[in-house]
Amino acid sequence: MNKMAGIFVLVLLVASTGCGQTGMFAAHNTTTVELSKPNYKVVATGVSGEAKAAYVLGVVISTGQIYKEAMDNLWAQFEQDHGPVVGRRLALANIRYDADTRNLLVYSDVTLSIRADIIEFTD
């Protein structure tokens, strides 16, 4: 094999490998709330929000804050269906996350979906 063929094979191997990423930093905060008393009601179930980020050669081209955007979209959907959140004592329950990643050599993207039930405290 000549030198040019070897370089071509090496470049082809490097170009065909990819790395998976979710495009998000997962942090965990926990707040414990006692739900054994009848001081709350479920006001919405299955409320969802979604956001997408795209990358070319690892550089963000669309957005880099998909978790924030997905949460903002979740609350926007809630407000559209159930009125404003300001002045209400609301909390998210049964939160579920789903990330879908696509990696195509020079282009990759990630879609983050968040789904939750929303409860409102009455006392």
C-alpha cells in the first residue's frame, strides 16, 4: 500500500467514527414535600416541553441551553392550557426526561423532551 492510500484509509477511519453526546449537563436537585395530607390537587398531567440543539463539527449552531428551553416550553404549554403560573403554588411531579441524539459525521443534534404532572398546593 502506498503512502497516499494509507493516509486516505486513516482519514476515512477518523471521519467515520463519532461520539455520542446528549448535549446537556444533568444536575440533580431534590426537594422533599409531604403529599400525605389533602393539601394539594393535580391540576395537569402529561404537560411537556421540548428543545433541540444542533452541532456542526462539535460547535453549537442553534442553541446550547436545551434543558432551560425545554422547561420554559413545558411551562408555556401549562399556561396556555391552565392559565398563568404567577401567584400560584405549583410543583412538578413525576418528571420524565427523554433525549434523542442523531450523529451524522459533521452534523449532530439532540432533542430533549421533558414531561411532568403539575400539582397545586391548596393550604
